[in-house]
Amino acid sequence: FYMSAAAEGQGSFILINGEAGIGKTHLINTTSRIAEKDGFIVSEIDFKSYHNFEPYSPFIDLVQKLEHGNSETNQILDQIKKNAVQPDTQKLDKKDYDAELFEKLNSERTILQQIIVTWLLNASKKRPIFLFLNNLHTVSQTTLQFIHYITGKFVDHGIMICATLRQDGVESSNDKIPIYADVVQRMGREGLITKLHLKRIKKKHLKEYLNQ
């Protein structure tokens, strides 16, 4: 259903959660193969491969991968990525360090977000996109906020995002609340997310299915 909608230009964000080993990744991998067969651009971001202090690196790598070696785009993204992770603080006076550094990083972040969103939107006009976000429970708050941002931009375009979320995600407070909880709840309130919860089949379920 959601792939058909994406093919018609109606994007979605599907969040599949459940305990470890329940089959979340297998389900999405199967869906990915169907999407590729149906003409989608299919790509995956595995957040386990990235550090939390590189919130945009997965998306930079995604655009570079999908650009198929566009040197101009790669140079721009490489420079922004380098500066965002290791800003040149030697050129800043101590008294102006905080304000100038904040302005510099904020400007680069805005440019980076625009590049990522613009390229994906343009790509989706040619072919629908199926993007798999793996190990979402490991990401930083900044990355989650960016996912929230791009999901809102992709609603009326052919981009289907699927993510897996383990129930034992990284905790961020003394109340044992996972860092993704607030962002996921806000996305739910805004109607930007569809949740699918996988559970193990129990004996009572088998009886119901057999009766049907």
C-alpha cells in the first residue's frame, strides 16, 4: 500500500519496532527487493556505522552514493562535512569564539540540509525512492530531529522511508526514557509516522488463525 502511494508521489515514514530478533530487518529487506523490482531507487543507512557527533554524515554519504560520483557535489559535501566535524577555531578570537562558531556551524548546517533535501526531492521526481534507516535506536538527538525535518518535506513526494527501532533503545535520562521517544511522539502527533509493531506469534494467535 505505502509503496504504491510513494510511486504516485505520496511519501511516508514507516517505523517498525519490536524486540531484537523479531524480524524487523528481514521484513524491510524483503520489501526493499520488491521496491527495487518495481523501479524504486533503493538505499540503506545503517546508523551503527556512524558516531553521534556526525549527525549529518549518513545523509551526506547517501547523497554522494546516489549522485554516482558527481565531483562538484562531492567536493561541496566533503568540505561541509569536514568543517562541521572539525571547525577551524584557530581563526576565531577568543572573545568572539562562541558567537562566531555557532553562526558558522548553523550556516553550514542549513546549507547541508538544503543540499540533502533538494537532491532527494529532485531524484524522486524521476524515480520513487525507498530509504531504509537501520538501527534508528542508536542515533543522536540531532539526527532524529533532522529525520523529523526531512519527513515533513517528503510527504508530498515519492519518497518512502522505513526504519527499524529496537525497544531497548539508548536511554538519555534518569527516567530511562529512550532519546528517540520525544521525536517519535511529535512525529506521531503531526501525522508524519506510521507505526508497525511486530510481536511473536503465541499459541492463542495460532488458534485464531487456524479458526479463520
